[in-house]
Amino acid sequence: MPTRRQLVSIALGALAAFSLAPSALAQTKWDLPAAYPASNFHSENLAQFAADVDKATGGKLKITVHANASLFKAPEIKRAVQGGQAQIGEILLANFSNEWPIYAADGLPFLADSYDEAAKLYKVQRPLLEKKLGEQGMLLLYAVAWPPQGIYAKKPINSAADLKGVKWRAYSPSTARIAELVGAQPVTVQAAELSQAMATGVVESYMSSGSTGYDTKTYEHLKFYVDTQAWLPKNAVIVNKAAFDALDAPTKAALQKAGADAETRGWATSRAKNTEYLDLLKKNGMTIVTPTPQLKADMKKVGEAMQKEWLDKAGADGKAMLDAFSK
């Protein structure tokens, strides 16, 4: 028969096993759908963010990043997070301007046309984004700007007239509207399908950053890049509020800290990558040019028309935000 000491030892062992069991069960797994390739700097930043969360929570919260629209396509990600099909996701804010104009403030051409201006715009836009996402059952964790947007084309673009009738990739309502205003033909194509669309002649021109141009090997199909620095759209990482509320306080704090770190790192990387991507495009045979005075004047008119249209839709919130931005 076991002695009293052995019985106590067995009981303590069982108790220890029992107390360990909940921590094994307490691991939370989140899916993070994203629209861009794993090699894109936004996706790499997400991977680092997920690793930081894993480390800071001692493995309690595991976030799996699903890059390149492998889990949900770009336009579906916000709804997936809102509906709880994914607990967290990365979206391009400008994609949702039809839902609420403030989402697309950073997609207005020539409003904020440098990193410093884009950061200033984000500062006045963020409280409004937090309020709106909160009403929709989500919270904004962080946002990072893309490099400035330029025009990719098959031929030199010296004025807006050179874009007339050109098959133009539109990936958001704003980019579709630019096409309409310059007389191009808008074709909706998301990042994951862009290479194929250029290879088959569905797309002959588009506006995006050096990052997208390099990721999609645009230089194999289009030979000119006009560095208009038109706007710096942002990717935002959003979280389902119910999923966030279910976390314990230390895990919430770790998630928010990793998000703040990812935001700082992402903006710094975006700045550094902008020069790097343009150099890489050049090395791969692309001609990079500054816009002609005529093209600048034409695109400025496009920007002014779009700002006026945007203000009509955005109302008092939009006006207050632009007033705060221009101070």
C-alpha cells in the first residue's frame, strides 16, 4: 500500500497536472487575412507583428497571417473581420470609400503628397476611423502608408490626354474616378490578379507605388513610371471587438504594444522601401520620369474635382477633418 507521503505526492502531482491543463487550453488562435504577397513589406511587417505577439504573450495568442488574398480577397476582408470569420485582418482603407467617404481621405490625389503630410492626415483621420469601426464592432490596431503613387504606362505620359481610352486598372472607387476624369477605361483588378491582367492586355496603365510595381513585375509589361507622388494610401489592421474583448488584460496590452511597434516600423520601412523599389524598377529596365508641367496641371485639376466631390459626400466630418489637416 502506498504510504501517506506517497499519497500526498500523487495528489500534488495530479493537482499540478490539473493546474497546467487550463494554460494548455487557454491558447487563442487568430487568423489574419491580408491581400498582398508574403514578400511585400506590409506582409513582412504583419509576420513580425504576429511573432511579437506570440513572444510577448508566451504563446497564448497565436496569429496566423494569410498573405496574398489566400483566405479572403481584398474587398472581403473587412466584412470577414466584422462578421467574426477572421478575428483580425489588414485592409486598404480607400477600398471602402463607397461605404463611408472618410475611409478614402488618403486616396484623394495631391491632398497629402509626402510621408510627413500623410502622417499629419492620419493624425486627424484616426479618431474618426476609431469611432466608425467601433460602431461596426471593430477596433483600429494600426495603419501604415504605402509609398507615394505614380502612373505606370506602356508609353510616355506627358499630359492627361495621353491616358484617353487607355485600359486603366482600378482597385478602389478613387482610382476608378481618376480614370473617368482623364478619359481612360477603368478595369477593376485586385493586386493578386494584376500580373495576369497585364500579361493578357486587360490592363495597360495604372496608378500605384513602386512596391506594387516591383511585386507584380510590372517592368515585364509596362516600361514607364511617372513619379507623380499623388497620394499615400494606408493599409489598416482591424480587429473584431468581441474577439479582442475575450482576451485577458495582459494579452490585450501585448497586442496593442505589438501593433504600435508595427505602425512605427511600417512607416519607417515604407519610407526606406520607396527609394529601394524605384531603384529596383530602374535596374529591371523601367524608365522613371518626373511628371511634365502639363501632366502636373492636369492631375491637379483631377485632384481638385475629386476633393470637391469627396467633401459633398463626407459632410461636416470631412470638412472638419480637412480644416484640421490644413492648419
